[in-house]
Amino acid sequence: MTVTTTDATTTSADGTTLAYDTTAADGTTLAHDTTAADGTTLAHDTTAASDATTDGASTKGRTSTNGRASTNDGRSPAGRTHTTRPTDPAGRTDLAQALVVVDGALTRRLQGVLPLAALLPVVVVRYDRRGRGGSSDTPPYAVEREIEDLAAVIDTVGGRAALLGVASGAFLALRAAADLGPHRVVAVAAYEAPYDVASGGPAADPRQIHGVEERVGAGDPGGAVEVFLDVLGMPARYLTRMRSSPSWASLEAVAPTLAYDGRVMRSVTGGEGALVARWQEVTQPVLVADGGASAAFVRAAGDSLARALPHAHRVTLLECGPESGHDVDAAALAPALGALLRHGLVDCPG
């Protein structure tokens, strides 16, 4: 199947530049710039799944085009967007036509779930959250600015989309669903949201924010990464191994944004009191998923989240496809996502 990827940027409400890309099957490409409410520019790319032609010739393979966008605060976020226009057999027009991927901590869009673009009948959009990859950053940070960033990215694909939030990105996606409402966010898939929403778990640990900020302020980004991973419960032997790996430098590069994830998680968990009432504001259908090989605490966190949401469906990917762990297995996740996007259901299709 042909898949086309287009890189672009948009601007958030505060002027932040956001980098994103859109990807879809069969060559349909959406190219545009976006600015968030605070002026932040968002970098992204988009790919669509449809038959595309150039001068009458069918496009085959993967193509990529770069563009520019901004958010409201002037920051420039980088992202990758994947776009596909779905067709429903019943002729319904209320389906999600785009899926925006919201990454968790320490990740950028280029590390995202590109294979989904070839497996889903929608445009898949990936973007760099502010302060990462090709996106800029505009202080001071507030969770509300990240919601504006997401709104700016959603605007690049028609103002309406479903969200796939991974790890801590799941909490940002759910917060956006509550803040932006069902007319902007039509559904959410939350993959391995890491904390129990009733107790707060590690999100209640003050090191999650202040410990990270102290190390970044002291010019020790590696120390900030270590603090963050220690709060998550990573054994010291794994930290030592990670420090010597080639990927460590890329983790240090995004270390200043770790406190952002801490603030996002604290805003929706027991870290600021159990915000049970806030979860009731998420009226959209939500797929709460984890992998069959995931840790027990991740499974428990998913169960807690599903109980807190009014329209949640709980899925372990072992039931839908190959056994998966924390890394997203696109082939395993795609069937459940497809059901969610088409019908607001998350049962694995037979």
C-alpha cells in the first residue's frame, strides 16, 4: 500500500512553533502550517490514505514534504501527521477523519507509530510536543498551553480528530478531550497511561516536577532524566545501562520537558487531589489499552482509569493481536483503533 508523509509546522496560540507530519495511505497529502493559541509554532507531518495522482499518474511509495506552523505562545512544536479520509459503508459522516498521536515523556514524533498510517482508514498526525524535536518552546509552561497546541494541530486536519495518547501522553489526550469537548475531540485511545488516577502514584512525588527542574537548572540534563526514571521505579542497573547507550544524548536533549509531563499527570491524578469529577467531563468514547506483556502496575493503572471514565472500554492487546508490551505494536492496536474510529466501539472485530 502506498503511504505518503508530509512534514509541516503550525503555530500555537502563544506563538510556539509546532512541527508535525501527516501520513496516509495511497498518496493523499495534506500540507499546511499551524499556529497554536499562544503563538507556538507546531511542526508536524501528515499522510492520507487515498488514491493520489500527479499529472494523471498514480503516486506510489512514500513521499515527504516539509512545512511550518505555530501555537499561541510563539513556541514552535515539531510533529508528524498522517492523514487518510475514511469511507463508511453506511454513508455516515460523523466518523473521525484524523488520528493525532500524543507522545509521552522522552519521545519525539520521529520515534512514533508511523505503521498505523498504513493500517487505518484515517489521516495519522504526529507532532513534536513543545520543547521537543522540531517544535519550539515559549515560557512560562502551563498545561493549558499544551491543550492549545493540540487544538492547533487538530485545526490542521479540519478541526476534528481522535487522539491516541501513549503513556503520559494519554493523560494529556484525556485532558484535551475534557477541555476541547466532543466537537473537537471525537474519541480517545489511551495506551498504557502509567499512574493510578485515584492515588496519583509516582505523579504525587514532588521530584517528578521540582527534582527534574532543579537538575535542569543546574545544567545536568542527564541527572534530570535519572530523577524522572527513578520516580517511575526503574532499577539502578537499567539506568546505568541506559547512560552508556547511544540513545542517552537524545534523552538529555528533551530533559527540560520532563517537568511538563509531570505537571500534566499531576493535573489529572491524585497529585492535586483525586479529580474524579474531571474525568466525568470526558464524555467521548475512550479505549483504555495495554499490552499483554505489560507490567502488572500498568494493568492496574489501566483498570483504575477505565473505572473513572464514564464511557471507557478496557482492552489488553493480547486479545486483539500479537502480544505487546509498553512499545506500541501497530498491528496489534490497529483493529481496536479502527473500531473506535468507525463506530465509537473498541471491541476487537471478529
